[in-house]
Amino acid sequence: MNRRIGTFFMISSLLFGTLQGCASYSRCGSGGCTGDAKITQDVQARLDSMSDFGPPGALRVATVDHVVYLNGTVDAGLAKHLAESVAMQTPGVARVVNSIAVDH
């Protein structure tokens, strides 16, 4: 019996934590937060202006709830970190999720 109760509380805690994360994601609604499109444009323009990342558009940028998501491939780990730094310095950015791959 104690094992069942423990399992129930563990599953309940997991489920509650997951639902809580979903609630914070939809803070701005399905249309996104005001300013997300501008943040995406600004970050993309900054990255496209730097040859360290390849041709313009080589890195893709998306913004949800002021969190910038970076995707693409670069030649060196330093470029990956530079892209994150450039994005983080852009006005309005709260956090950066860097999923840029390094091509060895």
C-alpha cells in the first residue's frame, strides 16, 4: 500500500510540474508576445551581417516569449558561442536557447 501511495505522489508531482511549464509557455497567447517578431528580425539581421556564421540566413532565428532559439551549423565552437552572445545583447531578449551545431 505505501508503495502505491509513493508512486501516486511521484506521478502527481511530475504531472503538476509538466502542466505548470505549459502554463508559463502560453503566457502571451497563440500569437506570441508583443515584440517577438522584432526581436527575431533584429537578431537575424545582426547574425546575417557577420561573416563568421556563413552566408546570410545560414543561422535560423525564432523567438517565443522573448526567448530566442538559434539553429543552424557553424564551422567552429567559437562561432556558436559568438552567435549566442550576439543574440543575448539584442534588446528585448530574455534568454537564448542555442541549438547551433558545430561542423567538424
